[in-house]
Amino acid sequence: MATESRSRSSWQALRLALSNRKTGFMLLFGFAAGLPYALVLGTLYAWLSEEKVDLETMGVFSLIGLAYAFKFLWSPALDRVDLPGLRRLGKRKQWIVTAQVMIGLALLTLSQLDPVSSLGMFSLLAGISAFASATQDVVIDAWRVDVADEVATIDILSTIYQMGYRLAALAGGAGALFLAARVGWPETYAVFGGVIFVIGVLGLAAPDAKTATASIGAGEEELDLLRRPGELTPRVRKTAFAVIGALWGIALLIVGTFMVMSLNSDPEARPDSVEFITVQGPLIMLATIVIPGLIAAWLVSQQRKGRHVLTEAAPAKTSFDRTIDYGYRALVLPLTEIIGRLGSAAILVIALVLTYRITDAIWGSFAYPFYLGELQYTNDEVAVASKFFGVGALLLGLALGGALLTIIGRMAALTLGAVLAAATNLLYADLAIGGATMQAVADGTGFSALVTSLGGDPRLAKLMVAIAGENLAVGLAGAAFVAYLSSIVAKGYSAVQYALLSSLALLVGTLGRAPLGQLIDEIGYYTVFLITTAMGGVAVVLCLIEWARQKRLGTAHNAPPPEVELA
């Protein structure tokens, strides 16, 4: 009886959350986040191909994606700085609306250009769109954490965001291809630019977070808390801020210089992108995440031990002292807060973040070579199986994941997602050796007969079954993972902390694709899929350990993001 009552209560909570005003805007913001990513890093290549732009130049356009990988570098400013004249919109909303309007205007302008004769300006506008898109991603992630409450829970908002994002991928991918075939590419990008611009206008009506974050030029009394007895001395804080700020500043300069040189230089003068990703990429992560994390851990330990702390209040004497306080709060405190709160468990959390999405992220770049080259399916067959049927399965997985988050709890859903994401690699392993099992499943369920009756090749059914299985798992795991990341960060520091964690989630997949391609050449797809399944097992083990940790703390179900008192 108790179980039945608990289940009924869970379903009632789910219905209330879905009818909340915040979930509607979360769906809208998720769509706005996914659309420019699909248009700039995906569909744009189809337009460039039709215009006969060379492959090397198109390859350079992919480097625009670095804005997404390193968006955490400017996230502190988004957490603290107000835009002139827009502060009244709210801490998060002012940036969301501005970024969306920028994206809309950039795409509208881009639609008026010839990508061949105006390639320089074309690439600049694409870069601006990517930068603004990555910026809005940071702030939307923070908005989701900050506005979550007992009704519109962080788990539901995370799932709704993922659904909006995936719907945008479908609209900006297959939808854009369909529209361009009828009205042309310039008109297609003008339409979608207008859509994002309108979403920015609609976003003015969204609720904004009532967080404790202070902006530049405000919150003087809160800054004084940094100088009360028991806080770290100004000298220690100044040194920590100088070191971490220098590391992040140098990294931002390196990434920005590389992108500008790649997009604007002659082909002969362009830097080596493979070397940048495989050599400088890990070094940038070391400088911006690992070393600052160690510094933050040291700061936390010193304060807990009572070392290098103030014994009496030390008010700021100059404007320079105040500037250092602002910078320390924006850049260093988000790191010390999460390290101090998690303690040694931060190692477990980082390991889980690094490995959770590895099974689907690392081999994603090789999906089309596998479908088209290894399995010999046609472009049309892959489009039907992956872009339409597959996206439908992904959305179903997201919906299932969102429901499970409410019904069985966050960590249970996260662990189940890890198990399924790893296991579904075996579906592709079966395809790699002929797909007898997938064919048997398709035949036994009547799916093969359905595909045949609709004019498809009988062998297409086994590919669709495998893709459906994987996408269901990826959708479920994706909903659980975003909810987990959102629960780890603290309200008030959400922009910086979430940007850092989500960047870590991209790291292994980005750096592992080159060696994986070599491994496929050497041992074949079948063995590689067995290896990625085993790699997914690591994430399962880490989920179980994290589940046990959270259960000890009493936060294993659906606890909201932690509130923090800002120093």
C-alpha cells in the first residue's frame, strides 16, 4: 500500500511539474540552445558543399565548435557582470535574451551573403553565432539550476531542456535540409534566424532566478564578508586569483587566437588543428581545470585548518582591493565552494563526469562511416533510420528518463542509463558481424514486415532496431546525466560550475576520437564495440559508488541543487 501511494504521489508530482510555467520556457530555451548548434556545426556544411567550398575550408569551420568546448573560460563574467541597461531583466535573463538576439541577427545577416565571395565575413558571422550560442548555453544551464523548485524540479527541467534541444536538432538538421530543397539556403537560414530572434523576444516574459549572486558594481556588503575574521587573508586570495586568472586568461587567448587564425588566414598559414586538439587541448584543460582545482583544494584545507586566515576584520582600503575581491568571487569562489562541499568525493564526481558519456560520445564521429562504408547502407536509408526514426527513439528515451527520475530517483535512473548506454554498444557489435541477432529481433517483432510494407529494404529493419535501442538508452542516460550535473552545482555559482563540469564531459570524447579511428583501422569495428562496452562498465561502477555516497548523505533521490551563502 505504501509503495502504491508513493507511486501515485510520484506521478502527481510529474503532472504538476509538466504544467508549470517554468517547464514551458525550459522547452523554449532548450530549442533555442540546440538550433544554432545544428545550423552552424551541422547543416552549414550542406550549404557549403552545394557552393563547392573546398573540404579543407569546411574542416576549418568545424573549429568553431571550440567555443562550446571552452565556454567555461568566460563563464565567470556571465555569473557576475550585468549588461548596461539590461540589469532589470534579471541576472540570467539579460544574458539569455541578448545572446538569442545576437544569434538571430547574425544568422539573418549571414543569410544575405555568398559563402564563396564573402567567405571571410561568412565565417566571422558563423563564429559570432557559435560564441553567442555557447554563451547562452552557459546561462541557460545556470537558469535551469537557479529557478528549480519543489514543483518544477531540476530533474524535470533537465529532461524538458534535453527534449527541446533534440527537437531543435531535428528542425535544424532534417528540417533545414527539407526547407532548403524547396526555398534555398539563404531563405532557410533567414527563417531560422528569425525563429531564434523571436524566441529571444519571448524570453523577456520568462521568470528569472532570485539568486544571491552579486553583480559587478553591487553587493558591497557581501564583498565585506570576504574580509571578516576566519576568511583567507587578502594576500592569499590575491595570489590565488592572480594565478588562476592568468591561467584562464592565457587559455582564452590561445583558443581565441587559434580560431581567428584558422578562419581568416590563407590555407598555407592555418595552424594544425589535429595538433591543437591532441596536444594543446589537454594542456589547456590542465591549466584551467586541474591546476585551479588543486589550488582550490589547498585554499579549502588552509581555511579549515585556520591557516592564512584573518584574525580580525580587514576592510578594503583601495579600489584595487575591491577589484581583487570581485575577481576572486567570480572566478575562485565557485571552485572552492564545490571542492569544499564535495571534499574527497570531488575525485569521484570528476571521474564519473569524464566517463559517463564515453560510450556514445567517443564513437559518434564514426557512425556514418560505419553505416555507409562498413555496412553498405545508402544515404537515404541512413537518413530514415538515424535522422527520423532514431530521433523519435531518442525523444522517447528522454521522456522515459524524465519519468524515471521522478519515479525511481536520480541516482537509480543515472545508473540504469549507464548500464543501458554500455550494453547497447553490443547491438552495433552484432551488426558488425552480420546482424543476425538484430535481424531476428526485427523479424520476431514484425518490424521487418512493417518496414517492407512501407517500401524499405528488409535489411534496413535490423539497422533501425539497433539505432532505436541505442537512442532510447542515450535519451534516458542523457536526461539522467543532465539532471545529475545540475544537482551537483550550487545555486549562486551555477554558471561557472556547470560550464566546467559539462566541458569535462566533452573532454574524453573529443580527445579519444583520433586514437579510436586508428584502433578501428587496426582491429575492426566488432572488437572496438566490445571495448567501448567495457569502457562503459567503468561508468556503471562509478555510478554505484556515487549512489552509495549520496545514499549515506540522504541525497540519492531528487534533492534540489544546494543553496550557498556567498562570502
